[in-house]
Amino acid sequence: MKIMVVGSGGREHALVWKISQSKRVTKIYAAPGNGGMKDLAELVDIKASNTVELADFAQEENIDLTVVGPEMSLALGIVDEFRRRNLKIFGPTQKAATIESSKVFAKEFMRKNSIPTAGFQVFDSSLEAINYIRSASFPLVVKADGLAGGKGVFVCRNFEEAEESIRVIMLESKFGQSGEQVVIEEFLEGREMSFMAVSDGKRAIPLITSMDYKRAFENDQGPNTGGMGAISPAPQINTNLFDNIMKTIIYPAIEGLKFEGKEFRGVLYAGLMITKTGPYVLEFNVRFGDPEVQPVLLRMESDIVDLLEGAAEGNLFDIPVEWDQNVSGCVVLASKGYPLKYETGKKINGLERAKAMGVEIFHAGTQMKGGGYYTSGGRILNVCATASSLEEAMKKIYDAISFVSFDNMTFRQDIGRKSK
Ligand code: AMP
Ligand code: GLY
């Protein structure tokens, strides 16, 4: 079987790594991929946003299954393009992907389907939004409607912060069209968790839980990022909560989308706040969480290809998924300044010695030049490991990190060591 993975981050490297363990797979392509994948996959020089060219390539090479990493490709309709040509692909259609690409749609969908989420109001005028916050209680949360790379959400402690967020999103158009509408929602208190389930449109198979660390700096300070680390399982999970999430969130979402003619095939990822009164949805995503999927895949014992193919074909019936009972963690090594401004082109040292410490290192913003790796983005490397205790897993990871260096390297020292 030939499989193509679309995307170039740590998530996609972890997918390529896991897919490469399948006995069913003879060849893996990654488009565009990254330097870290080159021993496992043939890199294809097509951007993840170039959906037509990707479909042409899949057709020419007789690729049996394409797996999509980034939300942008899904929002651009890559699945629709592939399906039109009868090419098998894992991921939701453009219509179904709206549950991530429009927060306004997602919130209204949740309200309609009685899925627990924070109370909210939608505005398409900045004047009305600012008027509303004059009499609102704080803290509250201002969110740009569309995709903003995880940066379009502002938790505001007072009127001034909220006004500034509305200004940045709607008047300065920092996120372009994504900021034509804003959602203003109630602030929820609790602990966050990432919950992913693979669906074929009718059934849903949950993955084990995880938790990411979104803030840039230790003790959850600094700006929100795509994620600076993750652990699996989420510390607050138990059987009751797990069942409750499936019953009140995942199944109603899959059924509700099907009812609206947006049948969802792919991975539905609910970003949750576990409050005193139960789990609430902060957001839905339509792809694997990054970095969360990395520690999750480290614990997957089953063949992931069966799962991905079953979902793509609308036939997830009877696919058992086995998990390693160990726990796992992941720490992101980033360029200083991420998620704002950062420098690139720095030589990365010590990767081999770090790997010899029994960790997996998934690449994100790296580039191979003349036999060495150089930085080419904000999040550079993901160092991951499993062990019988979280302490042990994190020790393995941090010990391995001590061998890695590049100019302006930064990472959080507290992943897994405290709960959010
Ligand atoms: P989102 O992209 O919607 O998941 O939001 C990014 C981050 O903002 C979340 O991971 C939370 O830390 C925070 N957040 C979003 N919505 C809320 C909310 N209603 N209450 C408290 N924190 C929130
Ligand atoms: N780590 C958060 C995300 O993938 O959206």
C-alpha cells in the first residue's frame, strides 16, 4: 500500500513514523514533509495548500490513501478534490471542516445540539462588540471567527484588553477575513484536556486522552502558541469523565454534523475545559492536535493504517485499538521569540546523541542542508518518550534535550511537572 501524508510539522512526522510501522505499507510520501522524515518517506515538493497538484500527484503515483495533517488543507477542500477523483483520503470535507474553520458556526452548532460550551454572542460590527463589553462581566474571551493559527483567541481581564482585542481582530484585520466576525464568550474555569476521536461519519473511536501546554512560558505565562509540549493521558481523566465526553460531546457532534449534511470522516478533536460541573467544549478541530498526537501515537500499539483507512472508507466497524499502558510526554524545542518574531537558519547540534537516549525526536521547522539540520520555523523539534511514570518519561526527555543545541533555542522546563 502507498500512503501520502500531507503537511510538514511534528504531527506529520509522527504520523509518518507510525504509518511506517504498518506491515501493509510499502511506500510513504510526505508532501512537502520535512528533513526529519527523509529516512521514512519520499519528500514531495508540493505545498499542503496546493490541493489540485496533490490530487494530480496521488493519481499519477497510484497512492492508495492520503492522510491530511493541517487544517488549512482541509478548509481549502482537499478532501472534496480527492473524492471527486475517487482517490481515498483521510479527513473531513470542506463543509464538515467548518466546525473548525468558523467559530461562529461551531458555537451555533453546539447550541443547537445541546453540546456543553461557554455562553456566547456573535458580532459582525466592532462598534456593537465594544458596546456589548461595556456592560459585560470579566474575564471574558474574544475569538476571531476564522482560522488564525491558534493566535486568534484573547482571554481578557478587563474592558481595555477586550477592546484592544476587538480592535486587533476587526479593525486592524490582523487575521484578514478570519476577523470579520468575533465570538465573545464567557470565561470558563477548570483544567484543559485534548480529546480526539476518529470517525467514519457514523461511528467514533476515541483515542487516548492528552493535554497540551499552550502558553509560551513556564507556569502558563506568555502568549498562546500552537503548543509547547504535551502529555498523555490527561491527568484529570477517569472512566466516568471519558464516557461523559463521548456521550455529551463526541457522539452528538458526529450525529449533528451528519444530520446537517456535513458527514464527518476524519479525526474530531475537542479542546475541552473540565469544569466543576463537567466538560465544556472550548473549540472543535478537524485534525490531529499538534503536539498532542505525538505522545498519543507513541502509545498506540495497533496498526494506524486500519483506523485511517476505515474512517476514510466510512467503515470503522470492528477496528480494535490497543494502547500501551505506559504514559508519554513531549517537549517542543522552539526558536526564541515564537510565536511572534524569531530568527531562522541556525545549525542544530546533538541530535544523534539525544536520540541515543531512548527518545523519539519528531521534526517540525527543520531544513536539511549539506548533511546537517538548520532551523526554519518557530517550533523546531519535538522530543518525546514513554515510561511507566510521567516523572520518568519527562526525565528521559529532558536528559535527551541536554544534548541538543541551536542558537536561540528555547523550551519550557515544566512540561509534565505541574498540571495546568
Ligand atoms: P481555542 O483556540 O478556542 O481553544 O482557545 C485557545 C485557548 O484559550 C484555550 O486553550 C484556553 O486556554 C483559552 N480559552 C478559550 N476559550 C476559553 C473560555 N471560554 N474560557 C477560558 N479559557 C478559554
Ligand atoms: N495543540 C493545539 C492544537 O493542535 O490545536
